[in-house]
Amino acid sequence: MASLRKYIQFCRARCSPRLSEEAGSVLTSTYVKIRDDVRRKSGGHASAIPITVRQLEALVRVSESLAKMRLDDQVRNEDVTEAMRLFKVSTMAANSVDQHMESANSYNATQNRDEMERVEGFLKNRLTPGGSLVNKQKLIEEASGQGFHAMAVTRALSVMVGRGEELERNQGRLVKRIR
């Protein structure tokens, strides 16, 4: 561990690599290509990951760091290529995972909304407005027997109580439909 610290101190003190002209042009052209690809994929809309000059500066710093690890005074094309690979793996892959999760969450939200509507339809058919109090647990068991998930029934009852369509009594054990 001590030798690693000494190596890092030595690298910081003695080595300050700079981009070669060739590596700079490779970095610039690759950066422009990525930026254009992101714009094209987003269809002109604001992308989840904005590709800005700050990312270009970060790519330069990573490239310089890779050269510094070799104690080289020049940043090579291989350093730029590795920096771009790291950028794509970390930043761009994270964006695609986020987009996948967003679409999955959107699908689940739609699915949950549809299920909630079906459960509310069942509850409205089962409980008549102004009718008698019904045991909440037995109502949930009856709905489960009809193929509804118990948590969805509980959630729907809670939503309907919140909207003032149903009334709970006896510490939430009994339910009555108001309207």
C-alpha cells in the first residue's frame, strides 16, 4: 500500500502528459460522433445525458491519467480509445439502463392502473351505495377468490375511502359504500 502511494506521488510530481495532435483529433472526432448520435437518437429532444464540453474535458483528463500511469509524456491514441470506452460503458450504458427502467416502470404503472380500475369495478358492484357495513377481511378474501390480488384490493379500498366513496368503521375492519 505504501509503495502505491509513493508511485502516485511520483506520477503527480514528475509526469504531466499532453495530448498529441493525432490523439487530440481522434478524441475530437469521436466526441463529435457521440454527440451527433445522441442528438439523432433523442430526435431533437433534450437527452437524459447531455453531451457537453464538460464531458470532453473529462475525456481529456482520463486520457492524460492513463498516460500518466505509464509515466509517458504524450497521450497516445490507445489512451483516448480507452477513455472513450470507459465513457461509453459508464455514462452511455447507464443511460440505456435508466431508459429501460423508465419504460418498465411506465408499463407497470399502466398495468397497476388497469388492475386498480378492475378492482374498483368489483368493489362498486359488490357494495351497494348506502348498504350495510361489510367485513373488510371477508371482502378481500372474496375478491381474492375472484382472482384479484389482496394488496390491490386493500389499495383500492384505501383510495375509495380517500375519495369519500366508502366509509370505514371499527378501526378499519368494516367498510360501507357511501356513493
